[in-house]
Amino acid sequence: MEATGRERAALAFAEKLAVNHTTIDDAFMTGMRAHFTDAELVELGLITGAFIMLGRLHRTFGVPPMGPRSHAVLERGYDS
């Protein structure tokens, strides 16, 4: 399944926030507002920022990456 325009915009925002936040300019945000309300952008920014920080903390403290079966509960469901 191909990503929607909204999903592609969210991924572009997350990547810019994580890799080079100084490239987020007025033109980019105008494009984001074509897909998201201001409230949704705040939520997207907070959630993205939390995951960026979590990843940086894991690296700092040497937390190993999750194994290949770490998300097995998602495959079988929570009721199993």
C-alpha cells in the first residue's frame, strides 16, 4: 500500500525535525498546513520530538535495538 500525501508530509516533517530542523522554513510549514491543522502539527511535533529524544537516550545509555520478534504481540493481537 502506498503512503497518502498526509503520511508523506508527516514523514518529511519527522525527518527534517530529526536530521536538520533548521530546514523547516515558512514554505515547508505552508505545505504542512495543507495536510494538518495547527493543533495536529503541535501534536505531530511533540510526538516526533519524544521519539527522537527516546532514540538518543537509548543510544547514550547503550540500550540495544529490539529483536526481530519484539513486536510479535502486534502480529497475534493483544487478546491472544
